[in-house]
Amino acid sequence: MSVNDPTRPSPSRTPWLTALHRWFDTTVDDEPAAAADERVDWMRVLPFAALHLSCIAVLWVGVSWTAVCAALTLYAVRMFAITGFYHRYFAHRAFRTSRAIQFIFAVVGASAVQRGPLWWAAHHRHHHKHADTGRDPHSPRRGFWWSHMGWFLSRSGFRPDLRAVSDLQRYPELCWLDRYDVAVPATLAMGLYALGAWLARVAPQLHTDGGQLLVWGFCISTVLLFHVTVTINSIAHRFGRRRYDTRDDSRNSWLLALLTFGEGWHNNHHFFPGSARQGFRWWEIDVTYYGLRALALLGIIRDLRPVPAGLRRMGRS
Ligand SMILES: [Zn+2]
Ligand SMILES: [Zn+2]
């Protein structure tokens, strides 16, 4: 959907009604002043706040190994979709694949509740273009909380400049995911509840039920996934080692690299963003890259862009 799409719903005169409408349709327009409004848009982000609060329900639903395994599996699968596809594929075009595979991983990425692939890639391309300048959407030079989640919750962060992703706008299925970005997460949440309720009936030895799978598999797993993902904005531009003298403040952190499946090698990444690989040295664990190599071996993706060997050897060890 283009910025000037005539099918885009026009804004309501009541800002809270516009925000409410956006829970279901992200293309509802805003008044021009919103682009510069950096205050938290409380009405729009109520579901995000509710998602955090819902984790408290663990006190009522309890825990089981089944529920913890569901939470960890969904964390891992969605982290891979965010880092391998939302980031390295949609934002950086670091490899190629078919339209069907592109869509499948866009759906998995959308289930992470980090908005649609166009929104994600557009913001991220701006981040690389203007990293740690006044035009960076989430530089920690403006404070930790702004870079961690303030930018994401503000009215200004709601709509990126989609001209940055005109290559992705050619795909109506991606535009649909972006427009109705609540659809996939809502389906996952309902599916987990239904699965848990079914397991309680047919496999009581697993000691789980609908409420427990919903809270662990969706609420806790998603909140954890979100906060770990955005540490790359807030912490990986503040703490860690700088191998390359890039123009920004990006750093390498082995701990963040482990938690984010390779994204913690962020100074490497800012030095050479087009590569499918972010851990440049053999000991720099980059789980996403290993996963992408496996998908390439299976013929699911192809043409992984490497880091030129000369560049990899540059910089401090
Ligand atoms: Zn960065
Ligand atoms: Zn990037």
C-alpha cells in the first residue's frame, strides 16, 4: 500500500477513536502533526501494555514443562523469523528466496507482534541510513527508554516513510500483513488456547490447559522476545566492543549475540550491513546464519551474500 493510497481510511476527528481504529487497521491516517509527536500514544498501545500485564496471569495458570517448552520454541522460531527474515532478508536483502517462502516467514515474523514486515524494514533502513544522528528513529543518544521502546510507542514511530520499502510494496500479501498486523498474533493466541484446551482433554499427563499455553506460549514468550530484540537498539549502541570505526555508536556483544541469535555482532553489521552473516570470526556465534545456511542447503533460500574476506580481516581482533 503506497503512502498516497486512496483506499486508506481517513482519520477520525477524535484522536482516541483513530487510535482505537488502528488496533485493527494500521493504515488509518493521522493528522500531519502526528509525524513529529513523540509522546506515547496511550490509546493505541493499550494492547501492548495489556500483553505485558497479562504475564501476571501466570500466578493463576501455573507452570508445566509443556508450557515452558512451548514458550521457548515460540521464542526461538519467531526470533529466527525476525532476525533471518524481517532483518536480514526484508530490510537488507541479504539473500534470495521464492515469493511463497518470503510470505511464510513474513507470517511467522508477524506473529512476533513487532508490526508488519514493511513497517519493520522501513524503520530499519532509516536506522542504517541515519544511525545515531538526529534522524535515527531510535538512537540511544536520546536516552535508553526512547531507543528501547519509546520510539515504538510514540505517534511519530507509528508510520514510517514507506518510500524506503518500495521494493516490498510490490507484494500485496506483504501489504496485507502490514495493514492488519493484529491478524497473525491474534490467530496464534487463539490457536494456543485451543491447543492447550485440547491437550488437557486428550493428554492430561502433560499437565497443561488452554490458559496456561496462552500465557506461556504467547504472552510471556512474546514479551521476552520483544525486549530482547530491542536491546539491539538500546544496548548494542551503548555497551560492548567496537571492532570497526563506523560512523555510528554500534558495538559487538557476545551476550546479546547469544540471546538474539547473532544480532549482537552489531558493530560488524553496521560495518557491512548487506551480509547474511553477522558473526565475522569463526568464534562469533551467529545462530541465525547457521539456520540460513541450513535453509540454503535444503534449497529453500539461495545466494546468501557473504562478507568479503578482506573486510572480515579488517578492524581490531
Ligand atoms: Zn544499529
Ligand atoms: Zn540492519
